[in-house]
Amino acid sequence: MSEWLNNGPAPARRVNDEIVLAMTGASGARYFVRAFETLEQKGFKIHLLMTETGEKLVRYETGLDPKDFKRRAFAAPAMDDYFSATASGSHKFRGMLILPASMKCVACIAHGTAMDLVHRTADVCLKEKRPLVIGFREAPLNLIHLRNLTQLAEAGAIVFPAAPGFYGGEKSIDDLVNQVVGKALDQFGIEHGLYKPWKG
């Protein structure tokens, strides 16, 4: 103990270096992959949260191995690891992006039911007033979906439909994916160059 005290305080951690990226059980794995790659290129320490169905969708929709993303992440805890750093409000991080977010995920967060680490980390963001961007992908929306999304917006979350626009001359699926991911990262003030903003 005395040796630790003599070493002085630990170096300060830069809060903006750490961000949480979650992939849940909704179609749209390409959005997740592009968000991960962009955050990685920007030098962020990514706390990666992937549900079991999210991992299956990464394999099915992209042909990529979820284990590769876990190896590259700063941390990739199990979904039942409530001792993970992001489960505590005392651990500082920039915010959380769930892309894509399933309607089960939306419902659990909206009603404070932390069934896994994704829900718990989102709850931390809400209570600590940190950016929580919920990039849901579902259509059409029923009344339960709409009420849950409204409740999240009222609680302080940024409700973000994964719906691209066509005003920037988009010509490919990659262009559309880039626009959605770029707009999601805009919510954190992250510069990226993924799409051309409208200039009028």
C-alpha cells in the first residue's frame, strides 16, 4: 500500500478517448462495422458490447468474424459482466452508440430493465447525462415501439432512425451506410468526413 502511495496518482485518463459501441439483434450490421472502423481510425478506445444475436448478424450480413472486432476493441466484456467498467457511472467515457438497436433493446432501456450489459450501460448514460444514441432499425413501427422511443427521448436519449437521405449524390450502399454512420457520430461531435453535408 505504501509503495502505491509513493508512486503518486495514476495518470489522468482522457474521457473523450473512450466510447461505447453496441451491436444488438437488429438487421444493419454494416452500420456497426463502419462505425467501429471509423472510431478505430480516429483512435478511440472502443468498449465493444455485442449481444449473441448481434454477433450472429455480423456473420450473416457481412461474412466477418465478430471475434476480430473483439480482439481490436479496447474492451469487449461479456453481456453478463456487470463488473465491467461501463456498468458504473464512476467510469468516465464519452457516451454510447447502439447501432443497430433492436426493439427489445429499446424496450428494456426505456423501462429500466437491465437484462444485459448493453441495457445497463445505456442506463448509466441516462443517469449520468452522457450522450446515448439509439440507432434503431425497424419498419413499420407499432404503437408500443413509438411509445418506447418517445419515453427514451423524454429520458434524454437521442432517438436515431437508421434512415439515410439521398440529397448528397449517394450512388452506392456504402454511400448510404456512410451517411447514417456519419450522422450518428455527429451526435458526439466526432469529425469523420463520411458524407457531404447539405449546403443548400
